[in-house]
Amino acid sequence: MKVLNYIDGRWMPSISEQFVPIINPANGESIGEVTVSNVQDVEQAVLAAKRAQKTWAFVPAPKRAEVLYKVGMLLQERKEQIARLLTMEMGKVIEEARGEVQEGIDMAFYMAGEGRRLFGDTTPSELPNKFAMSVRAPIGVVGLITPWNFPIAIATWKSFPAIVAGNAVVWKPALETPMMAQQLAQIFEQAGLPNGVFNVVHGRGSIVGEAVVKHPNVKVISFTGSNEVGKRIAETCGRQLKKVSLEMGGKNAIIVMDDADISLAVEAIIWSAFGTSGQRCTACSRIIVHERVKQQLEERLLAAMNTLTVGNGLEEGVKVGPVINQEALQKIHHYVQIGKNEGATLLAGGYIMQGDQYKGGFYYAPTLFTNVTPTMTIAREEIFGPVASIICVRSLEEAIEINNSVDYGLSSAIFTRDIHRAFTAMRDFDTGIVYVNAGTTGAEIHLPFGGTKGTGNGHRDSGVAALDVFTEWKSIYVDYSGKLQRAQIDV
Ligand code: UN1
């Protein structure tokens, strides 16, 4: 299968005529190829988007929303087919792939509903016979740059609010997952979105991504990816005074107190640490446990890890799929070596999986370290793989301090039956997302998604908060007094 750019409603290869293979991480086999674009392709896409946006902005928001309802229905119809393709392209196990498509469906219906809200405010004026209100206005062309780990969901988090708010989109998806971008673009096409409102340009971040970010006619950038790339994007946008929303990494912790339901905590840790092979920005990679339950938790975690089947995500029953590519595999393994060298105790895993059933694929054994201290590299840096570290504490205060001591602030969780401890954690965890008696993953699309510190720059994906990224507030005053009333002066 050849994946092409989608510009102004047309499917076309890049002017570069270059293609690279799309690799199934479960077996290393090529499942197609994707066009690799250059700056000229971006130029074309931005031009088309700019033209289309002018008309799209005049379509009433409830009508714009009708397209999203159709998109939601088409996603629903094709859920299984897209999920299977998603597993082949990116490796996550099929039940999670279905969950991801569901996230897109939910977002379509939720944001379509916003088409009939898009609420602004009416506010009393300080002057008589004068009316004041603020409304949300579209911004123009928005540039979206998204990662491979949630190739459908994250694209929907960004493009659906952008489109319902009256913007046009130029999207650079990850080069690892172009087929998901193609699926979404085809669905928009079938749902009747006017040409040019949604454009996809495939290519490398250093060329296509950078061209989108730098383009003077792209007025907003929304990015999910690494901290390093995010900072570079922010610098470029800063110089141009361009609005930029960044969602970057996490170093998320689950805190297990001595009064916790340990079985529940074990289940949640397994799901949040090893689901998606740990390749979620919300993945749990630190387990902060009270000393009184440390040994029990370790034993039960090890027992639960023994039941995890690693393999091709298309096979039902497999719980942990491959990681995305060879580079990721090496990076994860490198962190494991650092962990050992720094004196952490390896309890399970710690190796690249070999054997006939893993041939050609990129499989890392679910890995658990204990006796980890908060200053160790594996307790501070994002590994983005199935590796979790146990850190032992004596009190809730110490747990909170360690939770908050990392550079990231996306998601954290506490397991306790004590309402005082739960509310203290809710108040004091310095993360954008907090869970009580649930793992760090599994955010729902109608709540804001994002984090503090190195995770973001104050903006949020999802929820109504997403509309703040893709709209500009416009304050409107209507004076019907028939005379010139001067605020702050004629009082
Ligand atoms: C991500 O890893 O970038 O909360 C997104 C979750 C998912 C989304 C993760 N709903 O884990």
C-alpha cells in the first residue's frame, strides 16, 4: 500500500518522489510505503488550507459539527478494520487498538456537540445602554504534529476541536504511522469536509515539521512528542509570537500506601506500566510504595508479570506487544543497563526477547527494578518502554515529595482507603492528571489532558480546554445609547 499526501482534497505523492517503507514492529516486515515530503509540499498544503479556511469559518458551527458526527459514525463502522491496521502499523495489542479508535469516536461526538455550544460570555457593561460579550473566533491555519504511539487518538484530540472551531488543518503525522493518517483523511473526505480544510503532509520532523512550524501563515502549532523537540518548536514559535501548545513526556508514579487494596494496585500497575509496552506518555514508570507493603507488592507484581504474554498484538490473549522499532529497543535496553550500574535491583525482565516467535520484531521483556532511589537515572528520565521502578518510602509526605521531584508533571495515582490521604494527594500532586485508586493511564476525552513542568507549556488537549488552543477570544461592545459613552471617564 502506498500512502500519499492529502492536500486540497487530492491524494498526491511528494514532489520529492521519495518513499520509505512502513514497518510492522511485530515482525519487521514492510507493509507498505509512504511518501516523504519536502518544504514545497508544505507550502502547497498551507496555501490550500488558507484558502479553504476563509470559507469554512463562515459555515455555522452546528453545520461544521455535522461533518464530525459523520466522521464519528464512519470511525464506528470501521472500528475493527482500523484497529487491526493500527496494531500492524504500531504494534499495540488489538484490544488497546480498539480502545484507541474508540477514543477517536468519543472525541468526534464530543466535539461535534461543541458545535452547538462554543460558548462565549455575556457580561454586564459598566455603562448604561451598552452590551458586552466575548466570543470564540477561529484563528486560521493550524499546524498539528503528532506521535506514533496514539496515531488516531491524538490526531482526533487536536484536529476535531480545530475544525469545529472553524480553522483549517495542516497535519504532519509520525512517519512510523502514516496509514492511520490516511484512514482519518479518507474518513474526512467521505464525511464531506470541504477540500483544503484538512491536509496531511508526510515526512520527517526536521524538514516537514519544521516547515509547518516556521510557516508565517500557520497561526497555531499543537505538538505532542518529546521534550527536546517541543522546546525547539517553542523557541521558533516564540520568535514569531505564534501560539503553541505542547504535550511532552511524563515520569508518572503510582503511590501505594500501607492501607491500599493491594490486588487492585497490582492490577493497575500492570496495566499502566506494561500496557502499550510502556509507550504512553501517561505510562507508570515509578511505583512509590510504603515500606510496610513493599515486600507484598513486589511478590504480587512478580506473580502477575509472570502471566503477561508478550507477542504479536494481533493474537488475542497477548498483553504486551512489540516496541516501535530497533532504536527504541536499544534505548530501553540502555536505560536498563544504567539502572543496573547505578545499583538498582533487577527483579524481572531486563532483556530483549529472542526466539522464533519474536523473529524480526522488536520485543522487550516487561522489566521491574526495586531498591531504586529517587536520584537514579531510571527514576528521573522517561524510558518509554515496559520498565518500572519501585521506590520505597515511609510516609505519604515523602511519597508526595518524590512524586513531585521529577522534571515532568503529567499523571500520578494513589492507592489508599483513607479519604484524608486521598484528598491530600489530590491537592499536592504536581501533575495535570491525578487518579485515586486507578492507574496513571486511561484519561477520558472530555476532560483536559496535559501536565505541569516539563510536560507542557500550560495548554491542554481534550475537554473544553482544547478550544482555548484553537480559538481566539474576541470581546465585543455594542453601545445603543446613541451618544459617545467613555468607559472609566463618564462615571
Ligand atoms: C499519550 O500517551 O500520549 O490516558 C496519550 C491515556 C490515553 C492517552 C495517552 N487515553 O493513557
